[in-house]
Amino acid sequence: MILKKPSEIPDVVRGDDVIALVDGKGLNIARVFSNVFGYDGYLCINLLGGEVGRIIENECNAQKIKTENFWISDSSRINTALVYEYEDKMLMINEPGPIINREEKNNLMKFF
């Protein structure tokens, strides 16, 4: 969320622009491989769950990012970056990551 000016109401944050982006280290590297180097010999492995996981999967498909997805019962997390453009600073807010149960851990090892 881009904040171009300070809020007029104390303790209320209202964004001026919102950029929705499915990302993470692997997905960002995949974009560099594809868009900068024209290389498509990679595979991103995603650990996904819930509606957020479906959004990630759909966005990866739409962007033609090559993925193999492992699904869990908990939900993938959402992170929010508040970019204070007028102060040239940023605050990152991370939800806790999903919990993987014992059976999912064992299946993940088999998946790899």
C-alpha cells in the first residue's frame, strides 16, 4: 500500500495506491529468470493452502511462472507493505506462517 501523504486522521492509515503482488523469494527469482534473462528452465515449489493459496496459484498461472504446488490444510499467509512515500520508508506487516501437521510434513518429504 502506497501512502503519498500523512494521514489526516490520527492512527488511521488510508492508502493512496495498492499494488497486489504474489511474491516470495522463489517467485521473484523466477520473474528475473523469465523477464530479464529469458530463461525458463526453472521450477518454483510452492507450499500453499486455503483461499490465499488459490490466489497465489492463479496468479502464478496467469504470469506463466512454472510451479509445482504442495497443498496443506492451513492457509497461506498475506503480507502487507506500507510504503510511506513521503518519508522514504516502509513498514512490513507479516501474518504468521501456516502450520503444517505431521502427516503433511511426511507427505512433503515424499513430494520432494
